[in-house]
Amino acid sequence: MPNTYYLATNDWVNISFRLCLALLIGAIIGLERQIRHKPAGLRTHILVSFGSAMFTLIIMQTGASQSSPDALSRVIQGIAAGVGFLGAGEIVRQSSQQTQQFEIHGLTSAAAIWVSAALGIAAGCGLWQLGLIGTLLTFLVLNVFRRLEKRP
């Protein structure tokens, strides 16, 4: 059974649409984080989403996903693991020089980076409806639930 996500190498319009969608998705989430003055803001989320879409499209463009059905799955697993390192860097920061203890901050920002990667993969696979719905829901979680957390 052929892979329905495979793109012809001359399908530049579709490829451009997928990459621009990944940029838009990353920008929406990143702008929300930037407005909240979080360290991982606009550029970080755009690059994570865009990079995830690029890795996905590389596999699809080379035809590796047709010759090896689990190739796309391995790429997605690699993206999820790699982005986990970015998230870990966002979470653990060294506190004051005096105590040399670690503080935990940035769990939501780390999760937003992870979600940006997943949404970039969706865009790269051409699942634009999933990407846009996921972006909308992520934006709602970052805004609406933030207000609910602050209520007594």
C-alpha cells in the first residue's frame, strides 16, 4: 500500500504551503509566549515548528517513507526526543550563585515547545486541519487555563 503522505519532488506549492503553515503555527504559539515574557518566545517556537516540518518533509521527499514504512515513525520519535532536550534546558536553571541549588521553572514553556514540534510535524505531513485545530487549542490552554489557575 503506497504512503499517502509522499510528495512528488516537483510539488513546490504543497511543500511551500506546509512549511508556511509550520511557520504560522510556531508564530502563534511563540507570540503568546513572547507577550508573557517567557525565555522561549517567538523565534524559538517558530524554529521548533519549522524544523519539525523540515525533518518530516525530508523523509517524505526522499521516498524513504515508501521504501521503509517505519522511517517516518523513527523521524517523529527523534524529533520528540530531541525537542525534549530543549524543554529540559527551559525547565532546569541554576538558582543563585550562593545556594547552587536548582529551581524548577518553565514547565509550561517546555510543554509549549514540545507541542510546537508536534504541530510542525502535523504541518509537514500535510495535516493542516489537525495543525490549525491543535494550534487553536494550545493557544486556548495557554490563555484560558492560565486565568483559571490564578483563581483562588
